[in-house]
Amino acid sequence: MLTVARCVLAALFVVLMSFDHVICYMVAYALFAAAAITDYYDGKIAREQNLITNFGKLLDPIADKILMVAGFIMLMRVPDLYIPGWAVVAILAREFLITGARSLAASEGVVLPANIYGKAKTVIQMTYVFVILAAVILLRIALVVPALRGMLPCDSRILTAGLQYLSLAGIVFVAAYTIYSGAQFTWANWNALKLHQM
């Protein structure tokens, strides 16, 4: 149920992020946070109560990918940000590669668990979405509330430009670490995947 809920929340997130309005962004932010929480408790409950099923093993990683893909792609549509397509493509390519590798190993009866690099990658990706979307929301609120606008340290155009540079630097780091974690996963499971057999 939590896995299915995460897919539904991801879909609602996409719908809300399709509208360039601060209220929609705020609700979308809350939904993304809720989806991230279900991801944590999904695995926790499954392990503690031994509720690991084929349905869960199939849909859980897919739900995670859907959520993160939705986050990155919808952030690309936000006018205040600069997120180049190549960075998102690099992130998605890594995710597809590892998912394919796990499917290949599963067909041989081998389970490839996530390592520390993969777990850190997930945290970094989610943190990026949380921080950047929060920054967009805060800037939008500050610009529409007169009392807050007067408290801004500089011109709104400078703040928007700074947010664009922050989003660019952040996504480049996320993409680089995502690729690095994929390389670590491939190296660690090279023999298990029988990649040495050409």
C-alpha cells in the first residue's frame, strides 16, 4: 500500500508542478516529502515484519525511480532554475543501467543489494529536490509579500540569478555522484553480473 501510495503521490506531484504558481509548488513539496517518508517506512516495515513479497520487490524500486524522475524533470520546468537536460539524462541513464543489472542478476538467481554509495546517492538526490524547490518557494513568497520583499538583501533579479547558479551547480554535483555510485556498483558486482564474459 505504501509503495502504491508513493506512485500516486508522484503522479500528483507532477500535476501540481505543471502549474507555475507558488501555492501549487508548496503543495507539491508537501507531497514529495510524504512520498519520501513512505519510501523510508516501506522498507522498514517490510524488513521488521518480514513482509517482503514479489510485488514489493518489483514495484518498490520502480516507485522510487518514478518519484525521482518526476522530481528532476518537473524541476526542469521551473523558470527560476537552470537544470540542463544532459545532467538529468545522465542521472536517468545510471538508474536504468542499475535496474537492468539487477534484473539480469535476478534472472540468474542472484540478488544485488544496494551498497553505501547507492544509499548516499538516493539521499543526495532527494536533498537536492527538497533544497532547490524550497528555495524557489521561499523566493516566490518573498517577492509577493510586500513586507518580506523589503527585507531582501538585494534585487530580485540577482537572487533569481543566484538560484539558477545554485540549481546548476547542485545538479552537476548530483549527476557526477550518481554516475560515480553507478560505477562503484558495477565494479563491485562485475563478477556476479558475469560482465567479464564477452
